[in-house]
Amino acid sequence: MIGATPKAIASTSESSAPPSPTPPERPKPATSPGGNPAETAAWMRRHGFRSLRLVTAFYHLPRSLFEFRRAMPDVEIVPNPVFPPVLQDGKWWQRPATASLVVMEYNKYLAARLRHAFEPAAAGSAATRRG
């Protein structure tokens, strides 16, 4: 969703709100690791959206899905991974920069799981259903 145009966001999301002649404003930029899902959840509620296409690099997707599902348990989230060219040749693990990128993202995923392990999840949230 970040970087998508409001028109693209509106066209890929279902809304219970009547169509608007102008697209909704974008969510505010995140200021913390959990900020982007929280800002997006508030934005989705304000505009009545019930589904979200989450477009991000494939190595971000596990953490992003975890964070967004936790923030929006009642929203259908459709993952849309992007595969950067530098990681498509099958030899990414042989290059220190790309291997480090993937390992660092996995560490961020583990940190997110740990951070939320000690916070109560909302009743019926994806976090309580999926663990």
C-alpha cells in the first residue's frame, strides 16, 4: 500500500462506503515499527475498506503480514510479494549485501513476534487465531 496511488488503493479494496468523487487521502507515514499498520488500520476504518492488497518485497512479507493482521483482524489482507531483480538470479545468498538484507529482515520478523508476545492481542484478532 505504501507508494500506491489513492486510485490504485481504492480500486483494489472493497468498501461499504459509497463511491467518492475524489480518492481518499493516503495514510500518514509511519514513525515506528508498528506505526504503519496502526496508521493504515485507522485509515481503513475511516474510509470503510474491508480488504487490503499488501504489496512489498517478498522478504518483508512475513513480518508485514504479521503486523498488519495483528492491527486489522477483521480486514482481508491479500499478500502481493515483489521480487527485486537482484534476488531473482538464485545466487542472492552468495552476495554479502543481499544475504545480509534477508537475514536482517528475518531478525526483524523475530523481533516483531517477540515484541507482540508480551502484548495482549485484541479479542478475535488474527494474532490470537494464528499465533
